[in-house]
Amino acid sequence: MAQFLRDAHLSNIKVTEDVLIQLAEVFASRAKPLMDFATAQNDDDKKPFLTFVIRFDEKGYRLFSLDDLLMHFRRANGVERIIITIETPISLRSNRLVGEHLEVRLDKLDDNNNYLSVTADDSDWVDASYSAVKDILNKHKTKNGWARSGWSTLTIQLLGVIAGFALSLWAASRISPYLSIENAFVITFFFALLIFSNAWTYINTLLLSGIRRVFPNIQFYRPDKDRINWLLQGVIIGVATAFMLYVFSEIFTFIGELLGEISE
């Protein structure tokens, strides 16, 4: 088995054509010492080969040149996944139990499928390869993590609770005067709150799904095709901020007026 391993989960990365070029250059440079050693030893089992995998528009290709990768990257309507790999025949045959391999996976659809992995018998090669790739990725981090964090989920949930409470009060104040039953306000309030609570389960799921699409963990960016996503992010941030301020203002004003009427 390969003696040394370094790996890391990847998150919040913006992948552009320039990033792919840089990664390909690093992978080629890390393959060179392996090729030199295999050539000197006349051992074909240790000669590395560089491959690219790109999945887009629900179809995928395994490629052997950067030019082909960039061609598909530019033409795709929506890029879903890119994998860059250095591998040797012995590593391939042993399912990576023996031999050298270096791989980076960037997957827009599956957050758990984003990682950098390096294995080899040479610790220096492992450390140098890992650091070279990680340095490039670290320079292209995004701020999307905050929109996908637990705090964002909690904020949406709290806003939903506040909105549900306020809407239920509003519905009760408008409907209860027309009901000739005892405790009409209280009954109408809890009925409206029950309706909203059931609807909010689905609304919350749709909101979180939409946020994850607009603020992806791995963002494949082509200026001529993906600019709308950047604009949409700005619009969502601006609208969300304005909406929060407006909702809080209206809620507290409405609750204050309603409590004033009840106390009278």
C-alpha cells in the first residue's frame, strides 16, 4: 500500500477557466518527476498519465488534454463536475492501494464529492503536490459559505416564525369580527397559525433549495454565461436585507397597535 496520504474536503470555491489552467499546469509539473523516475527505471507501470473528467448538461467526458477540457467548459450550458487526476497503471490496477495518484474533484451538485486526495510512497511528493493544488484553490475562495451555513438556516426559520405569528394576528383581527362564536379571535389566530405552520414546512424547503442553487458550494463561472448568477446573488442580498428591515418594522408596528386595541 502507498505509505503516505493527504486529503481534504473542499468548499466555497469559484472555478474559472484561469483556475483550470493553473490546476492543469500544477498537475503536469507534479507528473514530471514521476515520469522521469519511471523512464530512468524503464518501468511502464510507474509512468503517470493525466486525465480530465467534465460532466455538463447531464453528460460526461473523460479527456486527455487541457484544450478539450476548456472547449467543453466554454460551450456547456451548465457545468456540473470536473475531476483532474494523475494516476499510474499500477495505481489503476490496484484501485489506488499501490502507486501514486493525485486527484481533485469539484462537484456542484454533491457537496460531499468535493475533495483533494494525494497518495504515494514518497512523502515529499505527497506534501508538495498537496500544497501546490491547495494554494491555488485557497486563492479562489468565495463567500458563499455564509449563505449555506447553519446561521442562515436559523435566520430563515426565525423570520418564518415571526412572519407566521404576525400573519396569524393579522388574519385573526380581520376575520374574527365576522364570527359570532366565543373567543373568535383566539380560535381564528390558532387556526391561521396552524395553516401557516403546515405551509411553512414546504416554503422553507423551497427557500433553502433556492439559496443553495444561487450560492453554490462549488461555483463554475464563465463570464459570458454565468454573470446572471452573480447579479442574482446581489439582488437576493439586497432584497433580503430590505425585506427583513421592512418586516421587522411592520411587525412591531402592527403588534403594538393590536395590543393597544386589546388593552382598551
